[in-house]
Amino acid sequence: MQTTQTRQFPPDGPAPGTEPRDHHAPPTGRQLYLLALNPTDSVSEGFLPAARGLGLDVTVLTDQPGAHRDRHPGLDVVECDVRDHHAVISAVAARRAPDAVFSNSDHLQAATALVADWFGLPAKDWRAALRAKDKAQMRRALAGTGHAIRSVELAAGQDPARLTAVPYPCVLKPREGVASEDVVHIADETEFLRRWAEIRTRRPGAALVAEEYLPGELGTLETLGDGSRLHVLGGFRTELSPLPYFIEERLTYVPAHPAPVVDQVLDALAALGVGFGICHTEFVVHDGRARIVEVNYRAIGDQCDLLLERLIGIPLFEQVLRVHLGEELPADLGLRTDRAARLDYPLADRAGTLTTAPGPADLTVGDVTLTYRPTRPVGETHPLYGTNRDFLGIVRAFGPDQPSVDLAVEDFLARQSWEITP
């Protein structure tokens, strides 16, 4: 394998590889197949520019081709049932031979790993990808470790009234869910049966999991590995909405969690077989003990990854793609750890139509760089979801110290107005 050296770039300048490229030109570089569902900021602003910077020819395989073509005119987009690895193998085999197969979607990691392995390319272990995605399998894999918690799996047709081992208080969630969708805190059996019925109306065929509620401070650990070497990139402290829901309201950057906490999380990842590519792990610390909430075998989302790249001062998205191209990670990534940052997510507090909201903003406040991006257009009508879909926008900011970052964000938010008409 070839050993690569990372390079730093100015925190306020453009990331490498953002120059426009003629998508109609004959293929000249290595071929990347990128599997995706809906378009995301991580792919549009992170991985696609990184692929251009590496000189890769990119083909996006997706079940939503129109959305990707609208967002990226000229991009090579192929319609495909990307949840089915057989369909993806057929689609790739009919085209130019791949040099890498990659996805940043929670839902597609196992399929992507199987496809990459079929073509003899560097890949995650599909079993590890499945363990990370399937919360019941994750709990089984961690049962013999210090991360064991009580949990019960509910099949789609199972009668919840017959369950006798539900660990109250608990968290009821879809077995393979994302973004806090239908994740709710449960106090007792009466509430459990009511919430179960509500979720069943929205997800009649989905398996659910009831897990022991874990009190404590919620954090994240971001890692990048090549299968033999695993780097810790830092993490975040997460502040959530009041129970019974688990909506992320604020994340504060942590260059380094306490070493005993990091060691415990890494032990859990090793038990799951996670160590290739980028990974976003959520955990709770209580009385010095770290226990896993969930493992997302992809980059952290909601623009945290875009901020993280600026904070640590390396071309992160490019480095992730290099791993999938078969390159080894250097022993030292040259990460910066001298900056502070946070993200805030203004939330809808009622159902209705968004009638007033601020537009995008890119500001410099003293030594702080602040970016705001709306996530819901003015004029759209939505219910109150109780999930991350209640986000109205995303504020991300970084600077030399936490007080100056906090002041800049709080001052910005105080001057904005979001109005929702029932």
C-alpha cells in the first residue's frame, strides 16, 4: 500500500479540490462509484469536491436520480436500487471498472461493503457495517463487554403486551432508524404501549428496540481508520431537547475527550469490528463509565463534518476517499487541536408554515468565523416532528477560544427571527 501524507490548508480559505470540472470530458482518472439516497451536505460540499481534488471520475448510483441531477447538473448519475447489493454489482459491472466504491449513507454501508468486496476493493467488513446499523445486533455484539445494556427487540408482528423484560425507564426506537426519528423516552408500561401503537402507524413493518435509558453526558467520538491504524479526530458534547424526545440542539467541539473515556469507546468499536473508514460514535458517560448509544459507520452529519474539517486543519473528506482507494493512513495526521467551535440548531416549536426566517450568512466576528444555512424554506408547511426534521437552520462557528465562539453564536441567534404560522 502507498503511504500518504496529509496537508493543511488555511481555516478560512477554500478546501482543496473545489475547482469546477467538466463532467462531459472523457474519463481520465480513477473511477469512484458513490452510492447515495437523497442528496446531503456531506456529499455535496464534502465528498464530491474532495473527489474532484483527487482527480477521480465520479458516478453516483442512487434511487433518487432527479434530486442529484438537480443539485449537481452535469454529474454522472445512474438510477439504481442502491439498497440491493445485487443491483449495484450489476450496475457497476456494466460500466467502467471501479477503483473505489463508497457511500456516506447510514442505510447503505453493508451493501456498499459487499459491492466493494465483490470487485476486490478496500472495504469495511459488511458484518461490522450491519452490527453498527442494526441496533439489536449491536447490543448482542456488546453483550459480553463493559458496554452491555438491557434491551429487547420487537419484531413487526410481535404483541408488545406479552413482553416481560422491558427495562423501564427505556428508550423505544426503530431497530435501523436514524436522526432521532421515532426515538422516545418511556417511563412505564402504559406509556410503552401507547408509544408503540403510535410508531406502528408510521412504521408498520419495522422492527423496534426498547433499550435501557442511559443517564449522563452525551458525547461523540469521530474516528478514521485504514483497517490497521485508527486515528481519533476529536468529538463533540451534545445538548438535547427535553425528554421524551432526543433532538440535538447544540454540539460543542471537544479536541480530546478524557483518555479513559476514549479507551472505553475504542474498546467497544473493536468489539463491533469497526476500524475502516470514517465513523461517528455516540456515547454517554455516567460516573466515569462510557456506554455506547449508537455507532454510525459514516461521517458525522448536519454540517458537523464540514466544520470538523476546518477545525482539524486537514482535507478530511479527501483523506477518507484515499482510504477507500487503498492508501494507508500516515502515523501522524497533523491534526490541529487549538480551536474551539460549536453548532446550534434553531428548532420549530409548533406545526405550521414558516413565514419569516433569516437567509444564509457568512460572517467574521472578531476572530470567529460563523456560517448560517437555512434547512427549511420560507413558505413550507410542516407538522411538529419531535426529531431533527424540526431544524430550521444550522449555525456553525469556530474561533480561538470557547467564550468568543459562544458570544458570537448567541449574539447572532438573538438578532434572528423565525416565525411559524399555525
